[in-house]
Amino acid sequence: MRSSVAASLAGASVLLIQAPALAIDWEVTGDVAAQGYEVVSPWGDVVLGRRRLMSTLGVAAYNLQGDASRPFGPSYSVQVRMRVDADFGIRDGETGYVPADRARFVPGLQIAPVDVMMGYVEGRNLLGGALDFRLGRQYQTNVLGWWSFDGGLVRVNTPYYFALESYGGFEQRGGLPLSTSRYEAQGVWRGAGDDALRQDAHLYPSFQFGAVAPAFGVALETSGLNWIKSRFDYRRVYNTGEAFTGQFAFPDSIGPGSGGYEKVDGLRISSDRIGYSLSAFLDDVGALRGGFVYDLYFGNITRAFVSADYFASSKTTLGIDAEYFLPSFDADSIFNWFTHNPSASAMARIASQPSRSFQFAAQAGTKLWLTEGDPASWAAAQCAAGGYATAEQVSQCLRFGVDSTNAFTDPNNALYAFARSEESRKSDLSADLVANGNASYAWYSGKADLRAMVQTGFGDAATNRGRRAGGTISAQQAIVPGLFWLGGRVSTYDWHDPLRPDRDATSFGYVIAPELQPTQFGKVRVEWEHEMNRLVGHRFRILGLLTMRVAP
Amino acid sequence: MKAMLGTKRFRRGERFGTMFLALACVLSLLLALSGSGPAVAQTATPATTAVPSAVASGAVPSPEALATATAAAPPAPSGNAHTNEEDRSHGLQAMHGGAMVPLALMPPGTNASPLPSDRIFPPQQLTIRFNHTKHVKELQQSCKSCHPGAYDSTRASDYLLPSPSKTCDNCHDNDHSNLANVTTGGEPSGECSYCHLGENAGKGGKVAKLVIPRPNLRMNHAVHAKRNIDCAHCHGEIAELELATREQLPRMAGCFQCHAKSGPAQGEARGACIACHLAEPSGRLLVTFSTGQLQPPNWMHGAAHTADWIERHRGVAGANSELCGSCHAAKFCSDCHDGRVRPRDVHPSDWLSMHAQGARQDNPRCSSCHQLTAFCGDCHRRVGVARDSASDARLAGRRFHPSPDVWTQAPRSAMHHSWEAERNIAACVSCHSERDCAACHATKGIRSGGGVNPHPPAFVSDCRTPFQRNPRPCLVCHTSGDYLLGACR
């Protein structure tokens, strides 16, 4: 027996030794970020002490087929990246459900969640370039957004100007092992929970435990035409698992079963969307981009955008951007019902690079907000419609309100009738002025950047959604080129919110950031940040960042 | 010298002409194929030093490099090609006297990119005077006469400049066969300074160094030549120019004239970036060079990384993410879009204090990078500003929103929450769970709500599809037996 094992090992060794050497390229990357800072409430209380440690580790091997000499030849690779994102400032009781002590408990919160950001095997240019595939956890980036799923993707490249892509698997979701909630549709509070929490799940009826989410999609896109890129996407994601519907226990008045909660279970739509995007250019004229997303569940266009560039010269580009945006949410979420109106923006811009070392850009435009009805006159009109005829009565109505129950719910109530009438709900518009300015200057051993912005509304509280304005100047200078840099950042911002005037402030902050690269494999950066405003006084943050990359 | 010249079976006049022609062809096409050149408008560019005023100790190209040039000696033209000192004002610039080069003579794509990329074609130092027009038009030489190597070259790093001993010397009265000891005859055309620029060129056996770095790209001249793609197709009408400079090197927009096709029309002229650009093992482009970072040109899908790139990259990435993936690994995107370290160019200093106003203004859009119910909600619950915060986390006696009389009660004041929800419901979701909304908006009775209808008047005509595909959000506010759901079944 022993001899047979030895013989097998020897045989394997011979095979390994005699196997042709493969020119596999590999890469190990990683970063570690340690941060310490305090979160202060808007009223000045220090409420959280954050002691964060985030680390990622990525391993990749390319050209597993060995021969990397043909750029368009078949190639195989494998990539994995993992992350731990810990906050050691999280206090006892905030995580880990204890029925007797939930005074600080936050469902789904974890001290040190670990997730696999991506991990897949990929094959490219197979069957003479006709086929690509990916298998594992992977990203999808297209007009539908940035998304991640576990599964397989196949792409067929045709010789006729288009490619077909199809994929299926499970959406990456919060609450599942080694996963984050970043890529699921908005609007549903999901996370992980132990058996104890599941037993008392009714205490948090809006919280859903993570469950697998089957998903699939197809895409058709142009291929090989560099001057145009056009892509059509369709994707559907399902929810599974149990979820509360009613948010409150059955009232005692209904008799047997009172105190319970209703739930739904099983396969149901999470999101179902199509999208289309187009990008094209004429190299001596300009470029045009546009696209839209249509939510088949919601029955609305949830995003549309168009952008045009005019190449005024080789150094200057003029452009316009317009966007229509209607928030949409997971089909499990009630927030879709509260989405009535889109916001829209329109911006004009100029970007220029007068010299190799200097460039600047400026944007200006407006952001538009729609409401069903005029906020400025609604209340008075509603009061008038409700029979508050005299000025004094209207004043009383406005000052002390009305019987909310009737006004909001009784179809026979005049105020309710006013609120439900199409005439009252005519769209009304308010607008913000938005402007950005950017400039950068580089010299042999350093660079400096300026970023400035303003967004401000106009009028009274009915239309004015506040103001934010400020800018940052940052610079970095090589002290010992290739080894040591010193960076700095100074910023000042002012903000005003008519809904919360007690929290208006002007802020000043600075950052000092030395950076050291002792080896070609990595560098270390330390940032000292000091911020001050009247609300929080002085606040400090220290950040250490280590980045590494090792490759042959 | 005489013995050396004796090996050439030319009459003196022929020899001069041939030598001049050879030198001209060699050097000009050499420059054109390897990369060099002043600006289109004959303004000196930072990337090219066409005429150094003084050269301390230059050196001719290395013998190894020159040995790779397999140029055969071009045929000698008849007649004396060399004239007098006046000739020496020619060949110093693309157009005599520094006139602007017409666009028609420039490489295709020059209209989009007036200068070739210095990341791809690093700056050069041209220390040669050469007149292509004369050699090609007057002396009837072809490109191949001096650059035969270009027709067989398979790599961009191949040295395509001709060997002066095999070309220039055929007409010019000198001998470059031993570059450590170049000898000259008595003719003016054989003087070092006839072609080599710089003060005291040739003094001490030295001339100014000709610096033409290797281009940072893949290029197979042989493949192009076999497809009958002539030199002018990529380099412009060099035969119409005097000095061929770096300006005559190809522009990517010009490459796209062929490399933008697909299917049967494409042939081998693939449009993929790595068809021409150097790539890392991952397949992404190599973007860091000694002359800077490779970035998309201004015209390519409007993807130039201008100063406002952070503000406008979304439109480009959303419409053509494949373009981004040519250079950027997923980690580059995830560092911000799934980031756990605040990117300071997006969220400036003191963001914690001002982020509520930023969220209200939807600038930047929180959901671009954050899961509102988890990333935002978790912190808001811990801090106590969320309505469903745990009891110990709540900030007693403090209220984030305006007082209830204007925020929640009827009539709807200008500061009523409904306007805010209509304008930007996403900002509500970052703090509020469904339970908060259902408390008022769920139906009365079993659902224990306030019965406040959030739906627009015509909602019943649109509710059938969502109810049938996922009834859960309907059942948050309505019981399954609610008659109001009848229209949606």
C-alpha cells in the first residue's frame, strides 16, 4: 500500500514536472484602509465613534491557456476579490439580537461583514472569437445600472455588426453569505438574522431576511463599429422568501387571530426592466449619447438621458446634458406608490485644455422638480374649497389645520375632493440653479485641482429647496520623486435648508496627506482631516491607506 | 577615401545625385515611419525638436540599430542633384519657409487630432535636414527605395530607418559604413553639415543625436503593405513635404477609417483596442508611459477625461461601459461605486455635516453608490435620526423635520412632507421604513393605517399589472380581501 502511494506520488510528480510550462500571468492586489472619526448628530452630540478597518484582497490569473502571444486568440482567466469592512466602533447591543435587550439593536447590522466582490472564471475569444463566457460572481454594467450576480454569462459575437449576450443566476443580495446589499433594487430593507431574530421578526415588519433572488437577462448590442455603440438590455429579477405585508398586528377588534401579521411567500417580481443606450461620434464634429430605462413592473420610464458634445476645436468641447429621472424601487417595496413625479436636469458645459498642463471645465444649468399641485397656493386653495370662505376662516384653517381624518380620507369631504381633483393636481415646477467649475494644473512633479459647485433654489419654502455652495482646492507635490509625496486639500462649503434653518452652516476643512511608496509593489497614504462648522465644532478624521499590487 | 569611392561605379554627377537622393529618402522616410515632426502649422511642438541650436556631443544612431535596416541601395538618378548653399534652406521643415501644411497632406484623422499622441509616439529630436519632395518627385525615388524594411516589418519596435551606408552614400560624397569613422569627400553634399544639423556638425566625428523613441503600440507594417495600403494612407502625403516629422505619424481617428468596420468588411482590421494598443495580461490597455497616462481622445464617444469628468462620466459609462473596461478594472469602479472609503472628489470635506442637504438636492444621487435602506439606513438608525431607531438611539426631544402642523397635517402647507416625497422620494427612503409610511397611508381597520390615499386619481387603471406580478406592496396597505383591490385583480 505504502509503495503504491509512493509510486502514485512519484508518477504525479513526473507528470507535473514534465507538463509543459505555462506562461500564466498572475496578479495579487490588496488594500487596507483604517479610519477613525466621530459622527456628530445635527444637534452637536457625539453619537458614534467609528473605528473602521476595510481590507480587500484580489487574486487573478490570466492566460491560463498558456499561449498569450495572440491578442485575439482564446484566453482563460480567473479572478477573485474579497473584502472585509469592519467597524469596531459598533457597540454591544447594536448587533446580535437579544430579545431582552434590543434598546440599541439594528437589524442586519454587522461588525465585520465579509463579502466576495467578484469571483469568476472567464473565457474569451473562443470558437474563433465567436464566444465569450463568464461563470461566477460578476458585475454587469450597462444602462440598467451597475449590478452583480452569481451565475453564468454567454456572449455570442457575430460577424454581422452585433453581439448577443445572455446571463442567468442569482442577484447578489444583502443578508446572504459573503454578499452585500449594494446591487439589489432600492427600497427594501434586507439583511441577515439569526434564529432569535426570526422568532421575533414581527417586531421589525419592514425588515426582510435575505433570500436567493433568481435573475436572468439578455442584451443585444452592436459589435466592431467603433463610431457607434448601441445596446438593448432586458433583465428580470425575482424575489423569493417570506415577507410581512401588514406592518401592524391585527387589531384585537377583529377577533380570533388578532395580534398576528400577514405575510407573502414564494416567487414574485423584484424588478423587470428594459433599457436602451446609444453612443456615437463623428471625430471632427461631435458625439451623441442617449438612453432610457423602462420599468415593466412600474409601467414608467424611470430614466432617460441625452448628451451631445460639439468639438469646437481640438482643445475645446461644448456640450449639453439632459436627464429625466423617476425613482423606482424593488417591486416588494411600497415606495413605488409614492413616486409620482420625475425630476429633470438640463446642463450646458464647456471643457477646454488650453495647454498640456492646464485644463478647465464649467457647467451650468437647472434641476427641475415636479409636484402634483402648487405647494405655494395649495393650502389656501384647499381651505377655500373646504368651505372656509372668509379670510379669517381661511387663516384659521391654515393656522390650526383641519380635521385630518376627514380631509385626507372622506370622499365626501370638500378638502378631500379638492385634493383628489385633476384640476388641483396640475403639475407645478420648481427649479434649482446648478453650476460646477473645475480646473486642474499639472507640473513636472505635482498637480493642483480646483472643484467648485453651487446648487440653489429660489423663492420661499414652497419652491426653495435650499442652497449648497463651495469649493475645494487640492494639490500634491512630489518631495522625493517616485518615493514621497505631500498632498493637501482645503475646502469651504456653505449650506442652507429652508426646512431646517437651524442646521444651516458654513464649513471649513483641510486635509494633510503624506504618501510614501517605498517599493514598486505598494504605497502608503495617511490623511489627517480637520473640519469645523458651527453645528459640530471641530471634528477630526485620520485615515491610513495601504495599497499593494504584486505581479510578475 | 578614393579607394572607397572607387567601389562605386558611378560617375561623379550620378554619385552625387544618388547619394543625395539616398540620404534624403533614408532620413525622411526613416523619420516618417519611425515618428517625428513639427506641428501642422509649422509651429514648434513640445513633442518635437526639429532643429537644435547647439549640440554638445551627439551621436549617430547605433550601428546595431542601423544594421537592422536592410535597405537596398536605391537606383541612382541621373544628373547632379546637389546644387549650392541655397539648397540648405530646404528640408528643415515640412514646408519650405515654415508654411502651414495643408490638411490634405496630413495623415487621416488630423482634423480630429492635430497632433499625434505623445503617449503613443514619445517626443523626438530630429537633427537631420531632408527634402522628401526633392527625392521623391525630382529624383523619382519611391518610399521603398529607402524604407524597404517597412514592407516586411511586423513589430512597431522594428527599426525602419535606412542604413546611410546603403542608401545615402550612394549619392552623397561620404562613407557611413563605419559609423565610428565616417569619412567625407570633397563635395558639398558629403559634408556632415549638409544633412546633420547643429553647430559644428561632424566636428570631431560627431553629429547631433537623432532621437526617435519606439512607439508604444502594436503595428504590423507587413500586413498593411500586403493589403496594398500605401504609406500615404497612414502617414499622409509625405512626398509633398520636405522634412517628414512626427506630425506625419498616424492618428487614431485615421486608423478608424479601416479599424471601425465589422464582419466581412472588417477582415483583420479589428476595431478592438488591443488590435493596436499595448495591453496588460488582463487584456486591459497599458496606460502608464513615461510621457504620461493614456487617456481617451477628445472625440471618442466624448470620453475625454476632462476636468469635469467626475460630473459627466455617468452618461458615457452608462451608454458604453465596454469603453471604460478597456482601461479600467472593476476595482477602479468599485472603489467609488461600492466604496467604503469616501472619495474626496465626490464627497468633499465635512460631507457628514452637509450630506442631508446634498441628498435633498439629489446631488450627487445617493443611489448611484449606496443602498438607501442599508448603507444609509443603518447609520441613520444608529445615530437616531431614523424614525424606527431603537429606543436608546433616539435623540429625545429632537426632531429632524419641521413641526407636525406644517409637515404632516392638513391642509398641505408649502412645507408639507408630501411635496418632498413627490420631488425626491429616495431621500425619504434613506431614513424611513415602510412601517413609517403605512402608519398613515395604510387603509383603516385591519391594516391599522390612517387611510390616507397616496395614489393619484387615475391609479386604478394602472394597478392591475403590478398587483398580478407582485401583490406584496399592495398588501402592505390593503388586506387581501379589501374591496379596493378589486379593480386591480
